[in-house]
Amino acid sequence: MASVPGKSCGSCMMCCTALEIVEFKKPPGRPCVNCVASGGCAIYAARPNVCREFECLWLTERALPQNMRPDRIGTILMEDADSDEYRAVCEPHQPFEWRKPRVFAHLLRVAKTGRVVVAKAGLNSWRIFPSGETTPTV
């Protein structure tokens, strides 16, 4: 899916830190070895397909406003193609950023559409139900 015009990663590098990147043997929560301290990627032009193909939902969903950019809410919104889950992925050292009122309200709206909504931080995850109830997942 293509990025929405007017949206770009800018200084956001949450996907480079919060997500696991198997190709680099990078665990979730650690910056990728190719992250540049001032922002961006040292190998951007030659980055692997997993990086080229990844776009968070903030980049591709017109309805998500500027204040929902991952680095501004501490949460990457994404869809998992294998499980069809709607995911909110946080840094392991800030596992409850998905509980921020603005983010939680968004996740609740998605859950009420019938989607399976899961918040993740490292190896921990929580299911968000349409009722607003949350439970750890195994």
C-alpha cells in the first residue's frame, strides 16, 4: 500500500527500534545497527526487503492524523498479515503506551468493528476487546 500524500516517516524511527528484524538478528526494543543517531538509516538505498516493504498504518491510512504518528504516541499501528490482527506495538521499555487515552480509544474503535486487536511490547501482548476489557495473551 502506498503512503498517503503529505505523510512521511520524518524523524520517526520506531519501526527500527520497537520491531524485531530477523534479517539483522535484531531483537525488539533495540535500535537497528543501521540507525543514524540524527535520524534515518545508514543503508536506506540498499536496505533489505523487510524494511522496504514495511509501512505502518499511520503512513497508509488517511484517517490517522498527524498526532498519531508512531513516535508521537509511542505505538506503531500495523496489521499482521499472518494472523489478520490489528496490532499496536510499543517499545519493550514503555510497554503500556497503547493505554494512552487517544491510542486506546482508537484501538477500541477498531475492536468494535470485529477485528482482533492486540497490543504488543517485546514478548508481552494483550488482547483488547470491544467492551474495553483487556487481557494478557499467551
